[in-house]
Amino acid sequence: MSDKIESRLQETRRFSPSKKFSDSAKIKNVDDYKALYKQSIEDPEAFWREQTRDLVFRAPFTKFSEWTLPHAKFFVGAKLNLTESCLDRHLTTDVRNRAAIIWEGEPGETRTLTYFELHREVVRLSAALTDHGVKAGDRIAIYMGMVPEAVVAMLACARLGATHSVVFGGFSSEALRDRINDCQAKVLITQDGAWRRGNVVPLKKLADAAVAHTPSIERVVVFSRMGNDACPVTMTEGRDIWWSDLLSHPASEASLKNARSPEAFDAEHPLFILYTSGSTGKPKGVLHSTAGYLAGAHVTAKYIFDLKPTDLYWCTADIGWVTGHSYIVYGPLSNGASCLLYEGAPNAPDPGRFWKIIERHGVTVLYTAPTAIRAFIRWGNEWPAKYDLSSLRLLGSVGEPINPEAWMWYRNIIGQERCPIVDTWWQTETGAVMLTTMPGAHATKPGSTGLPFFGVDIDVVKDRGESCGANEGGKLIIRKPWPSMARTLYGDDARFHEAYWSQMPGVYFTGDGARRDEDGYFWVVGRIDDVLNVAGHRIGTAEIESALVSHPAVAEAAAVGKPDELKGQALVVFVTLKGGIKGDDAMKKSLGEHIDKEIGKFARPDQVRFADALPKTRSGKIMRRLLRDVAAGVAETRGDTSTLEDLSVLATLRGDEE
Ligand code: WTA
């Protein structure tokens, strides 16, 4: 691929939505966007009151917001059961019989759940969970693949006021165990296995290994996706129960009553924990609360995807990441949208799978990641060319910076020059999209994430907090709290302050670098802290390093990113081994397998390099910038890089600059 992210500096192309698209869009022109944006900043209370009118509140807020940083509250005093906005409110309208979820399994079977059916399943599961002792405030871990039951499980927790912690199905047993122990989850909801590229991911087996070391887990609920032939499992008596058995016993009257007319919770009631990587230490349990999060997910989904009753909307993210939470579950369902859910890999059984799904179901809005787009480019245009993509009307990108070449391919080959592209920038911590274009209003520029969403006071600043000039690179920060922001890190409020609110007084630091051009468009470069974004997966260098040093042969390790044409960034690790141990291919393999086990296969290093010592400053800090240069091939080491590298020479040359 010829262009790099840097080529975005020279990018001058722009594309405007067609008149046809704009005429039917919710935000039709720049003036409408500006007027609403102005209101959202100057009178946020009026803006959010108006924009959340169709959500269900049992008691209205008495004060819109109050904050003493880093803590903020929104919709103060409001009471709600969030699932009523996603389910119950649709039962009295013509949304009732509309598909909420159209699911396609990797082998090709499909299932549809209407809003009526989704509501019924959520009520049944929440009643059954109540009978098994689940109460408001409990933590429930969910370790599932992409099946409708994962959505049912999340909503059933939310209905009961139990805080869900979804753990991505690609995480290892160890990673699951740590996340369960960190939040002391009482119940684990999982499934026997899931299909991934023709293979069975044995989720229950992996869960068993985790639960052997999680004393807080009282019950494991197992959804049967595969059946005993494809994926036999062992059920532990007294602890494990099949999902179908759980639902086959009629729930008690009291629990059913409570599930049908659920309790209303405070606006700030914790809704979910989602673990994500930071620049130091163990994963952070990002905690989101109820009303503000729902409001953010609802309003962004509505305007950015311009959702209409005729749409079939497909977000290809996994439910285990924040994109799955906000844009598979809470955002689209609170808007009554019909969502496609696909279980498997994009190249199963062949690289045409996504396009086949679009043709088969008539998908109109596609929301995916740059890494996927770059993989599609590599697989060749003959795959999309085989299918009818004329149903598509809007495309979205998320998760990492998109290079202009990938953007243009997405526009020309998938969107057939007809579909606007929204490149949405946001984070697990922001809960909802912060930067985007409005598809019917704004011209788009390949590689730019556009403008601030409503209510978002965002800027690019220098180290001391003063705004950068046009096209000047700096740190991306948010100046004021916003409704869907994370409320804290579960069990570690001090770290919440330290990680986001301590760099510059009174502002939220995103960890990203960016610039803003002369039209006010943002161009996000990527992380400038020690967090990597490998194929759209957020990986903390500290986590990789601590996993590596837990390997018996490793003395010291440093993980850095290196530009990669397919994955955006590739993970390179420099390792020094304990005395006398040889750094050979067998050791590389062993270290890779160790990461699979400690974190998950998606975090496996792309390159393992052995060094006799790591370059350090006089104060003992590893010189990461130097290692990044070595990894990228900018700086050469003297040693033979395939065996042992002499990095000390470079360290001496560079001095103590970091
Ligand atoms: C990066 C995913 C450029 C960014 C929703 C951010 C992006 C991190 C974009 C958050 C985008 C996300 N353009 N970079 N459109 N979207 N990022 O928490 O570095 O998994 O800080 O949330 O992904 O990753 P997270």
C-alpha cells in the first residue's frame, strides 16, 4: 500500500453528500448542524432535554449536570430503567414487530428477533436471574460470542440494575479470571462454543479454567450455541446451569412481576464495566452509568447513522468492545433500529462473506474498522464485485486512524461513490462518538474524523493547555464533562483522576495526538501514550511487558508499536533473557504462546527481538522512543537483529533524552 497515515497532511480531496441523501437526512446542512451545536454548548440543558424526549424516564431530572472534577453527574435526580427505552417503549408502536436483530451464524443459518421477541427474552432471563439471587448492584460477567443471547444477557442485567462486565471472547482464561476477580462478579454467563473461521472457540472450557480461580462466582449460565457434538462441555453440578433449563422452569410470580415492570434506578446507577488497556499497570475497569450513557449512545446513533425505519444497520464490532456496547446494543435499540448481527470472521468461508451478507439481507448502513477495510483491499476487488451492494446508503469507520487510500477504496468500491462515510472518533471512556461528520450535512475529507459531535467541547492543545493553531499538532483534550463520559475506574478512583484528569488542570486528556485544520476538521494521529492500537485492538505496553516477565526465561521486556500497513500498528517486543538462556526460534514461539495464554491470541507479538540489555535513561526508564525507531527500522543496531541486538550503543549515542 503506497500511502501512509502521514500522507493525510497533503490530503485536499473532499466529498459532499448527494442532494438526495441530504434532503432526507436528519441534519440536512451545515447551518442546521451549527445551530444545534451552538445550542448544545450554550444551553446543554435545553439541548439534552429536547434530544432525549423519546427516552423513557420515570422521574425527570431536577438539575441537568453537576461536577467536581474528575467526577460528574448528569440528569441529576432522574429515575429510569434504561431497558424501557430500548424495549418496552417500542411495544406500543409499529416498531413492535420490526426486526430488532437479524442474526447470521458463521455456518450461514439465520434467526430474527423482533422487538416483541427481544423484550420477551429479556424479561424471561431477568426473572430467572432474580430467582437465582441476582440483585441490583451485583456484577455479572458475560463471556460470549456474537449471538443474540449476548444482547439478551446484557439487557437482562441492565433491567435488573446488575452491572454487566462483558469480556471479549478472544480473551484467554487468565484474562477472564482477572476481570472477574477485579469486579467480584457473582454470575458468569457464557456459551458452549462459538464459530470463528470454521473453528470452534471453546468458550465454556476456557471459562471453566477461569472460574476455578474466581471464588466470587456462584453460578455459571451456559447458552448452547454449538450442541454437544460440535462442542462437548463439562457442567459442574450445583454451579453450572444451561440457559434453556434456566428458562424452562417458570420463574416465581414475584420475579416475573419485577421483570415485567422493572424497578427504576437513579440516573447515576452503574450500568456496566468494560476493561480496557491503559499506559501503565493492569487493565482499567471503565465504569459507565445509566442516563448519561444512554443519552449519548442514543443521540449519536440517531444522527450519525441517520437511522430510519427502512434501514438495516450493521455494526461489525464485537460485543466485547465498547463499539459493540454503544452501537450494537444501546444506541441502535433505543432508536428502534433493525440491526444485523454476524457471528463469524469476514473471510469465512471466503473473503466475500461481508458482501454476501449485505446482499442477502439488504444492509443499508455499514459500520466497520480500517483494519478490516485494509484486509479487504488486500483480498482483492473481485470479492465485493460478485455481490449486489446497491442497498448500502451510508458507511462508517471506527477504532483507528484510516489512511486516505483505504478511505477512497471504501468510498469507491463499497460505497460505489454513492454513500457518505462517517469516520467516528471516540474511546471506551467517552461512551459515545465525540468526533464525526454529519452524513447529510458535511463534506468529508479522506482521513479526517470531522467535527465535534453535539455537546462536545474538544480541542488540540500544547503541553500547557493552550490551543494549537490550525494544522499544528498537539494533544487531543476535552474541555468539559459530557453525559456519556466514564464515571470512574472500578475500584480505583485515584487512577481515574491520574490517567485522564491530571495532565492539565480541569480538562480530560484522551491520550491521542491530533491536529485541527483550517476548516476546523480534526485529524487524529493515534495514541501518544504507551497504548498501542493493533488492528483496532487497544493494547497496553505495560500489560504485554508484565505478561512477558511472568515467563520463567524472561529477565526484562519492552513492548513498542511499529507502523504496519495492514494493522495500523504491529506489536514488537524486545526481550532480555535470564543468564544462559538462548534466544532462538523455539523461545520466540514459547513467548508467543505465553501471551496467548496470559492475554489472548489477538495480543500475540508480531515480532520478538532479543537484546542483551534494554537501553535505559540514567534514571532507569526504558528509552521507548529509541526502541520504536529500532522497530520501525529508522535506527539500526550494530548486532545481527535476528539474534542478539546491541542496543547499548544506541543508548550511548542518544544520551538521556527520554
Ligand atoms: C483510537 C474504540 C482515529 C484512538 C471506539 C482512541 C481512533 C482509541 C478512531 C480508543 C478514529 C478510535 N480515528 N483513531 N475514528 N476511533 N480511535 O477505547 O487512539 O477501543 O484513543 O474505543 O482508538 O480505543 P477504544
